[in-house]
Amino acid sequence: AYMVMPLYRGHTLREVRMGMRAPPDESWMRALLEPLLGALDVLHREDVFHRDIAPDNILMGDDGVPMLLDFGAARHVISDRSQTLTAILKPSYAPIEQYGESASLRQGAWTDIYALGATMHFLLLGKPPPPAPGRSIQDTMPALAQQNLVGCSREFLELIDWMLTPLPNERPQS
């Protein structure tokens, strides 16, 4: 048996960021963010959650188009949302709901949104945010909107801060 898959050429977002001399500006990040949000919208409408978004799992194609990779952790959730999801995560990119099994901390679109926000944080600062369990108890992470990040509007940074809200019900839900 064998499987045929397309070959995509490019570099991971981690490689792209490590090759930059300075953090990207808002227009570059928006050009990256919009197609990724579009891809997530398609997945989420089908109740499929990626659950492993990180700079290593986004390929910047030679054509400049970002692609989500590694759907190994992706799960389709049954309609009543009572399905328990396994704990698969990347520390610093995974929100609190991925760290344990609790009926009150369901996973959903907001789970991927947090991970995408953590990826944006990495792009801006060159490092991911602190792991979610500690932030959920006492969040000492400085807000991006309070930092002097040249080339990014306060509104854009506030959006990323919202994506990184530790508690799932306080994050964007879709």
C-alpha cells in the first residue's frame, strides 16, 4: 500500500521568522492571518478543529500563501459536543482546555484561535507566550497592545491579545 501526496515547497513559519532581521509589520501579518482564518472557518463549520497550530505547522509556500500542515491532532467533534478529546498539545501554543479533560473546558474553534494568537505572538516577539496553565491562574504576560511594536496598530495588537485570553469563554468564539 502507498499514499500519494502533493509536494509543497516553502519554509515553515518558524524558519521564515528566524530568517527575519526585524519583526514583521501588521500588513505582512494580516496577509498571513486572513487566509489562515479562512481555512479555519472552513474546518470549524464542519466541526473539525486542528488542535496543533504552531509556527512549525504552517508552511509559507514559495508563492507566499500560508498552508496549515499536520492534521494529526485534528478531530471531528460529534454534534452534541459530549465527546472527550485526547490531550495533544504543544506547550506555549496550546490553550488551557487542551491540558486536561474537563466538561467545563470544552475544545472548539476558540482552541484554534488561541493557538493562532500564540503563533502571531511568536512572530511579533520571536518567542511564544508563557504556557496557558500558569496564565490561567495568574496572567503576568504583558499585553501586546501595551508594548511599542513598530508597524502594528493598537487595534491589531488588541485583537491578538483577545485571541490569547486564557479563559476560553472570553476569547473570540469563531
